[in-house]
Amino acid sequence: MLGYPVPLAMATQHPDSASRGFTAQEEVEEALRDLLPPSRGGLGLDEKMIDYEGKLTPYHQVQWVVEELLRHGLAPGEDFLITPRIPSERLEEPERQVMVLWGVLIANKKALEKTGREAVRYIINPMSSTGYEVYVLQRRILKLQRLAEEELGVKSGQIEVIPLVEDYESLLHVDKILEGMKNALLAHLGIHYTSYRVLLGKSDTALAYGHLTSSLALVYALSRLHKWAEAENTRVYPILGVGALPFRGHLSPHAVKAFTTQYPGYRTATIQSGLRYDQGPRAVEAVVKALQEGLARPPRLLDPEQEKLIVAASRIFTREYLRLVIRLLDAIDLVAAYVPRRRARVSHSEYPRSLEASIAFTGDHGLASWARPRLRPLPRAIKFTAALYTIGLPPALIGLGRGLREARRALGEEAVEELLRLLPLLPLDVEFELAHYAPDILARYIRDENTLKLVREDVEEASTLARRRPEPSPDYRLLLLQAYNAIKMGIRSEAEKAIAEAGKLRGSLG
């Protein structure tokens, strides 16, 4: 394994590939390609997430994937791990969790029979905000393991839970989530993990709080995790849940070295579909090589003053992000409906994203009273991101320039420089976004001059961070124009085609 004994590169089933979509059966073949070594035509990754969160994945897919990998001579625990992301019990029926877990145990039965080793050693629990949620899932796993042993003769080892922490407040208190998890598992189940894997998601925090706040939240969370591990004399292996585009993490070949500098202390990173299919095998190879080299960097431990600064600045950044993004919701909703589907997802209404918590976080009562009548459930992060690129406004620019300007006024130049030192990836984020900013296209969707003025302020201030100021290529601008005309006329096939082709040029759909 690349990151033995802990995986380095986790291939996922995110629907962010512009180049192609997948049926459930094709996802089995996809997993084989992800995990086969390059010498056998694969990508050589060492972990595969099988996703059930808001996704219509067959319950037997874990078993199908394991059987396919075994047929090709791959050894679980040596060449690969399969790590399912389970449905959220809070947002879907608990019986879905039970069915997924039972499918996992059957998959492990197949692997044990052939190799004597389990293929699944971890289960990801989405939207984790307390340690109690992890305890509930771990208890359910143990009950089903006992049933499988009694009825099927399957005696498997301990399957541990990876909490997926993906909202702002939870990222800032990730150490408390782990502490609660440790205490609940020990007190109620007598289980003590010898190490902890934690998945830190950027996209949902970016969607609700903006790019700057979500980037700082990951820096903060990594620091808290390693401080907790030191205090507990244990090991923590953070997984960074990131995509290829800046708003979703910017894990791409041209940015990966700055990425590893910005987020030292990671142990695993997600290699999502956009990187694998829109950028290709060489891009994946370059990213994985740089991630491997970046493991040598020690984690950055923030002092209390730095933590306070991050929170104070994040309130400002979030406020300026919300002031603009709420004005764009009609256009986002319109365009998101035309973003092509790439995986069998449930409706976004079953996993709604909301701005309520981020509005409250700003502490701005005027913003709250203005915003609340305008709110509605948001699209999920990939469609949200794709929609904003399609209207000509790359999402990482929203609130960025005005946020930095207001932070300088409120906190001082020195404080902002301290924050920028924590974000060495930011200049590359800005350059990438400027190369996809098309104000002439945006003006076709947004006619309100006050909204366009906020955009211009963001862009002008943010541009000072970049070493150069690129512009969209003529081909990219033409695709955005084609998407606009097709959406205006309601021609879905043409809109989807133009949006996908633009995504290919970006290197990811959303």
C-alpha cells in the first residue's frame, strides 16, 4: 500500500467528473482501475470509498468490488482497503445503515474465505458532530457482527468508525468529538481504539461559510487533532476530503505542493473523480507523489492567539461571502438544475444544505434579518460549484476580496498577513479562479448593479494576491455562452453538454 499501514490516497465516488458518468455496475470496474497498480493499467491508489451517503448505491456493491479485486489477485490490507461511507441515520432511515453494514460483513466473509484478511476495516460516519453518533454506529456494527458469526460463521476483526467532520463548528471542535467518541466507546462498549482516523471535509463548509473560512477551518482542525493526540498519547491520522477545484480544496498537480504546505499533518487525501477522469492518470500520479513527499512535514500547531484570530477573521469572511452569495441564489438554483448528473444520487432535498448556521455565526443581526426571507435549501456542493463557474463567477472569489479588506480594517494589516502565511495555497486559488472569471457572462444572469459591484470589489482586491492575472480562454468563454443560451431556451441536452465541456477545461465539473 502507498501509505502502509495507513492508506495515502482514497479514491472516491464523488460526482465531480465532467468527462463521464457511472452506473452502479461501472463503479465496480472503476474500483478495479483505481486500485490496480499502474503496471497493470490502474491508478495504483490504495483505498476506495464506496459511497452510500445520499447515493443510490446497491447494498451488494462492496461485495462485488471485493470479489472483482480478489479475482485480479489484489490482497486486502496489503494492496487495498475498501472503506464505505454509510448513510446518515439523521437524514435517512436507520434500516439503510443496517443493510449497508450487512453487505459489508458479507464482503468481509468473501475476503476472509479467500485470503484470511478483511477488506473493510473502517466505516465512515457522515456529518459527525458528536462522539455519541460514533458510539451508536459502532454498537450497531458489533451487534451485526455477532449475528453474522452466529448465523453465517463469519468471525471478523474490529471494524472501526471514521467520523466525517464537515461543518464549521464541528471542525473547530473536532478534538472534543474525538474525546466524546473515545469516552463513549470505552464506557459503553469497552472498546479502546489504538489510533484514530478522522475525515475532514472542506466542501460543505465552503458552501455555507465561503472559501477563506473553510480553508482556515481545515488548518485549525488539523492543529486541534494533533494537539489532542499528543495529550492523549495516541495517534491520529487525518484524511483530507477535498476535490480538484479551489473551492473544494484544490488538490491538483499545479497546486499540490502548496496544498501539502498549507495542510501539514494530513495522512490521507481523497482522489476524487474530477482529478481521475478530467485530468487523467499522469495528474493522479503527480498528485500522489507529492502527497507522499508531503507526509514528512510536521503538523502545524496553532497557539491560542492564532486560534482566536482565525475565528475572528472567519466571522468577517463569512459575512462578506453571505452578503453576495445570497444575492446569487436564484441564478445558482436555475443553473444547478442543468448540471449533468454523474452518479445515482438521491434528491438534494434529502440532504439539504442550509445557510442558517453560518448567518448566526457572523453575529450580524442586520444580515440575518435581510437574509432569512431569501433563504432556501441549497444544491449539494458539486452542483453549487459547477453552477457558479457556469455563470462566470468562480466560487472561491465570492467574499474573498471584500473579506480581506474588511479584516484589515477590523483586525489590522499584521493580523491579515499572519492569516495569509497560514494559506500559501491562496495565491494559486486566486490565479485559477481569475482564469475562469467571465464578467460578461455573469452580467447576462445578474442584472442587479449592486450585486455586480460586490463582485467587482471581490475580484479587484483578490487579484492583488495573485502573481499574474489570467483571463478565460476563448473556448471556455464560448462554452459558458452556449450554456447560457441553452438554459435560457430550456434545452437541457445542449446546456448539459456545454456545462460538461467547460468542466473538462477546468479539470473538474464542480
